[in-house]
Amino acid sequence: MAEFLGADSELPGEHGTRIVTGVCQDSRQVRAGDIYAALPGFEHHGGEFIAEAARKGAVAVVSDRPTEILPAFVVENPRKILGPLAAWFYGDPSTSLDVYGVTGTNGKTSTAFMLEAGLAAAGLRTGIISGICVRGPTGVSGSERTTPEACTLQRTLASFVDNRVDAVAMEASSHGLALHRINGTFFRVAAFTNLSRDHLDFHKTMTAYFEAKAQLFLPEHCASAVISVDDLYGKALAEHITVPRLTFSSRGANADVTATDIEADQTGTSFVARHGSWRRRIRLRLLGCHQVDNALTAIAALRLGGVDVAAALDGIENLDTVPGRLESVEVGQDFLAFVDYVHNAGAQRRLFPYLRSLSKGKIIVVIGATGGRDPGKRGPLGRTAGSLADVLVVTDEGPYRDNAACLRNDVATGARQANHAEVLVIPDRRDAIRTAVSFAKAGDVVVVAGRGNDGMMNYDGMEIRFDDRQVLERALTESAK
């Protein structure tokens, strides 16, 4: 362990032989034999819970603070070494897997689902680690974070190895990268989708946000890379990384892999993909022009990873739903209704033109801002939606400890600045969805935006069950009576 903990780390006193059976950084989940990682957090320090970990059978602590409760390895930055330590303990599981990592502001989840579908269709035994779920041969579980904490990630990868998984599709969030959660994981292919303003409550600047994403493409983290060159950040990344890479574009940029002849309707999306002499028309069941970028990311990654792409494309083309990503809700109404995770202006600019192409009437959007996030994105969120939609119903989206009225006001103010859409403010999200449905006429499009498949809303720490898809379906059913 000294390799990870450094020469200055020490285990004070004489404690005899202790058998270590795991590594854990959540005191509530500690099991007998675990090393407990007591990390600095945003609201609490893990050191506050060492006694609890000890009662549950922890045999030692890794932290930046000393303790007399358990033998302790004290290091300057425990987060930085925790991933490699857990990877070492669990047998460096990523080296026995082909891990495909996806990072970027938008498209990570859809791309990961496409990768999983493609890998499975190519005959590989697969796992997926995403913000929606963790899934492998033994079943599926929900996700607390887009990228799990380091100990959880290594334990999950180890379980995949134990269950003979060949390849894993995984989302790598900017938080996961900046907080070193992916340290100790090696990626066969790392993919970059795009970058636009988001998460600046954490990163503070776009430069810091980009630098966090760029860490995934260092040689110590990945063998090869796939990068969109349709935005300036992708171009900069492609120019500076040193690992082998493929670039891609759906907007006419000079790239290795390209998409042309893009067509999108309410039944799916088609395009022609090219890479050198290889060419194929692809028809996705997933909706929206933005899915072309996600499919290109997956295709380029699979080609770079040496997968049978012809077989993999069967899986990608047959993927019909990514939960909460432009998910259709249908009860026989004469207008279209969707739930979508779109929660920043960059994603709105990708989605709303497609919705306009489907609409014979109005685009009606239920919109809000989640609390505890970058306040600077609320105005642009409302303003962009206000310029591209016809009716906005501004509502709560889960304020956490922020003032819900201030969140609504910031979004509504931005929306009114666009001087285009009709803007209503209805605090209760259930009432807001009902109102949006009541406005809809034949040929309109209704979108409940921002939360996707999230099943809980948070008000000042209190979790309330709320699934946009279920509430929208109920509103549509009631409206049809």
C-alpha cells in the first residue's frame, strides 16, 4: 500500500495483523474488514464518521486527518490516491476489461447506451455504468452519481470481471474527473461529445470545466480517443492530446468520421456515416438530429476499439429508448408529448429545432432550474427556450436548499427577455404539467424538460417521489376524458 499512500504515510502504534477485505468511503456502507476512506466533502468531512465505521468493523482509515479511533494512513490528498488504491486491492479490474469512457456536456448517457447495445450485438458480454443505471450480467441497480465514487467504481468493475464481462460502457463526468474518481481506471477508448456551459457552480470557469474533461485523455488514463470537432473545445482537445485518436463531425468539419444526409422525423433518425472507404446508411430508432452525434461517437469508438462494427450497428439501430431522453409518452392524444433531460442552453439548441420540425402548431415546454447548480445558467436556460418555443410553463425542478421562487424567477426573466414565447409561472410541477397539456392542440408538441428519468425531487433535503413520465401520462389520460 505504500506505493499509493506515499513515504510520509504512517500506521501509528502496534495494532497486530489485520485482514483487509475491502475499501469503502461511505461510513454507512462499511463492512467488517474494510479500509474506510475518510474524505473531505462539500458539507461534511468523512473524519466525522470514523467512529461509525469502526463500529461496523473497519480495520483502518485513509484520510488527510489523523485519528486515534483506528489505525490511520494520513496523506495530503486521499481522493487522488483512493482510486489507484482500490484498483490495486480489487486486482486492477479495468486492465481485464475493454472500458469505453464517454465525457462531454451533453450526450454522454445516450452514447453509453449505444455503446452497450453495439458491444452486445457484436457478441461481447457487457456492462454499463451511467447516470441512469449500473447494469451487468447479474442485474441492474440505480445510480447515485453519473460517475461512481472511486471505491464503488473499482468494486463494480471487479464484479464485472468476476462475471466474465468483456467490455464496459461508462460515463465520465467532469465531477468524477476533477474529484479523481476515475483514477485507477484505464480506458480502451475515451470519447468527447461536446462542451457548453454547465456545472460552473463547481468548476467556476469554462477553462476549468474543460481541463477537467481533458484529464480523461491523458496517456495514463486511456489508450485512444474519439473527439467531436464540431465545437472549439473539441478542436483544441484533438490538437493537443498525444494518444491515437479519431475525430468526428456531423456539421461538415474536416474529420475522420463524418455524417451527411441527415434526416429526422417522429419515427427515428437516419444519416450516412463515412470513415475512409467505409460507408453506411444508418437508421436510428432514437429521436432527434442530436442522436446523430451520439451515434457517431459510438461508431468511431467501436471502430477504434476493434469491434465488428457491422454487427454492432445492428444493436445501435435497434436501440429504441434511452430512459428520460426524448422519451415519448403516448395515450392516443393528437399531439406529441415527450419527457427529456435537456437542462442547459447547449442541449436546447440541439433539441428544439428538431421539435420545431415535428410541430404543425406550437411547442409547449415545462421548464425549471434545479437548485444547488450554477446560478449563471438559469437566465440563458430560460432565454434560449423562450426564443425557440411558443409557450413556457416555468415550475419547480427540485430546488434543494435554494429559494424555489428565485429559481423560477431567474428562468422566467430570461424567458421573457427573448420576447417571443408566452411565459407562465406555476410553482407546483404537477399543476404545471397539467396546464401544458391543457394548452395543447392537434399537431402541437409538449415537452416536460429538465429531469428526464429522475424519480425524486428534493426540497430542502426532503426527497419527494416524482416521475415526470408518470405525471405526464396521467395528465394526458385525464385530459382525454
